[in-house]
Amino acid sequence: MHPFVHESLPGRVVFAAGAVNSLPAEVDRFTQPRVLLIAAEAERHLAARVETLLGDRVVAVWRTVRQHVPTDLADDAAAAAAAAAANLLLSVGGGSTTGLAKAVALRTGLPVLAVPTTYAGSEMTPIWGQTDKGTKTTGRDTAVLPRVVVYDPELTTGLPTAVTAASGMNALAHCVEAAYAPGASPVTTAQAMTAVEVLTDALPRAVDHPDDLDARSDALYGAFLAGSVLATAGISVHHHVCHVLGGLFDLPHAQMHAIVLPHATWAVAAADPEALRALERVLGADVPARLFDLTARLGLPTALAAIGMQDADIDIAVPRVLAATAGDPTPLTPATARRLLHAAVGGTRPDKSR
Ligand code: NAD
């Protein structure tokens, strides 16, 4: 057993099919709740049920949500919370919606109750992110960590197949990185490996049969574990590469994660074969190839060229990738970084002999 430090984060999690019906009781655990409901226009049908259940506890509804949380949007939503004298933020939606609620919490200090409807996992982390004039800033603050998370798989049966696959692979990326991230402990590794097992089994079922509630429950459970390990184990090579590529080329977040993951894992193994041992016990001997095959099985693109990055961009990305991963436990060499990016842009199946 290696020495370790493990820090548990606070938070209450309610998980059940139909758990949304417990929202009035969960909201009433807060003193004289005055709720600002944050839910995107596209999720109006899901939020309508919540609004009906909560009745006059909801004092205002905020419906404008955009990816990457623009700062002016968060300022406006915070002003709406103040104007309505809200004392509780309730987010219903995917990672973009949870992200907006967290940015409002950062500005106002108001507590967040999150009802996630994708597999992004943001609801379990104290990590916030926002974008100003094309520059994304992220940080950690326990003030933005949702105090309560209500997981209801019934809300996810309408999640489109492409979002199911991409946000599910994003969740899997959190767990894969947890195997070798700097904050890993035996506790996070145990959670992460359970999540890898659960997600690799559930995601193909959820993609094949979107209204299979068992598959949806398993996938959402995996996403809960994935968010939890992201919060405590932290991130490493894969997430740092994605931050660079997302910032430079504005690639779609979850798809980019799915495509890069097999190649980043290959690069980690090239630096330290021991880093993948826990994953090998769950996924078998060739982890990068297994992740590549799963991405393809879920119907996702397997080449960054398909989502906006070209071979000519690799020279721009290499120095940034090297700088961003220099502090990781398994830093990349220039040759490994270049091979990782070439394979990810071209969609080459990672091969142990490569
Ligand atoms: P998203 O929230 O943008 O949602 C993707 C799409 O799915 C949207 O069109 C949305 O309208 C739709 N949708 C969501 N739920 C639905 C449902 N139940 N039924 C039908 N449609 C539904 O994407 P995402 O992948 O959930 O989140 C990505 C964002 O989350 C990124 O900005 C990422 O940076 C952030 N994130 C943050 C953390 C963190 O810890 N801070 C962790 C993971 C992801």
C-alpha cells in the first residue's frame, strides 16, 4: 500500500428512478427556500415537471444556457437571482446548465441543488469554469459544489444517442485519468474502477436502447462515481491535452474527450506502463485499443479530423501540449506528444507495437 492523502467532499446524493418527486422535500431542507430554477430552453419539458412539483417555492426561472458559461451570462443570471431575492439555485440539465449554476454560486454565495440530465459529472465537483472573450478560466471553490444532487434516470431516457455516447465517454475519461492522476488514492481508484466497469457495460446498452431504464440507471450511477473521482483524484495528461485542443481549435467538448482518450492513455503507458495496471485488471491487457473500440462501438467519431482539427494544426498544438502536461506524473516527450496528436487527428487505432 502506497502512502496517500484522501479528502472527502461534503454533499448529499439522492439516487432513484422517480427521485425528482423528492425535490419538494429536498428543497424544504433549506430554510424558507426561494428557488431560482436554471434550466435550458431545450430542457423545458424536464424542468416543467420540477416547476409543477415545487409550486411557489420557485420565485424565478432562468432559461438561457450556453456552452462554456460566458461571464456576461453568469453576471445576468446572478442579477436575476438577486432581483428575485432567491436563496437557492436549482439546476436541471447537463454540464452546461450545472456550470452556469456554479458560476452564479461563485458570484452570490448561494447554495446549489443540482439535477443532472447527462453524464458529464460536474454536479459532484467544486470545479467551476467560465469564458470571457474566448478565454476559458477554471478554478476550485467549495462554494460552488452542489449541496444536494438528485439523480433521476427517468430524466435521461430522452437524451439523444450522440450526447449519451459523448458525455458517457467524458465520464469514462474522468475514471481512466483517476487511475494515475496526482490526487489518486486507494479510495478513488476503487470508485473509478467500479465506474469503468459500470460505464463500459451500460453505455452500449443505453445507446442501443435509449429507453432502457436499467441501462440508464447504470450509466447515471457510473457518471456519479466519475464526477466524484474527478473531484478528488484530479486530472492528468488526457484532460490537459483536451484543454489545449479545446482552447486552440474550439472543438466540441465531449466528442473531443472521447477521441483523445485512447491516445492519451497510450502516451501515459509509453511514459509509465505501471500507470495502467488498475485499468488493465478491468479492461484487459490493451487498454488504449479497448477505449478506441468502445468509442467506435458507441457510434462516435474516432478522428479529430472529423470534428475540426487538421494535420496542419499539430505543429501549433505540440508546444502547448508539452507545456500543459509538464507537471503531470507522466509528462510527455516531444516525440510522444506528436505521435499522440497524429493518431488522434487521423483516428488510428492505438497499437501496443506502435
Ligand atoms: P451540455 O450540458 O451542453 O448538454 C449537451 C446537449 O444535451 C444540449 O443540447 C442539451 O440541451 C441536451 N440535453 C441535456 N440533457 C438532456 C436530456 N435529459 N434530454 C435531452 N437532451 C438533453 O453537455 P454536457 O456534456 O452535459 O456538459 C458539458 C459541459 O460540462 C462542458 O462545458 C464541460 O466543460 C462541463 N463539465 C464540467 C465539469 C466540472 O467539474 N466543472 C465536469 C464535466 C464537464
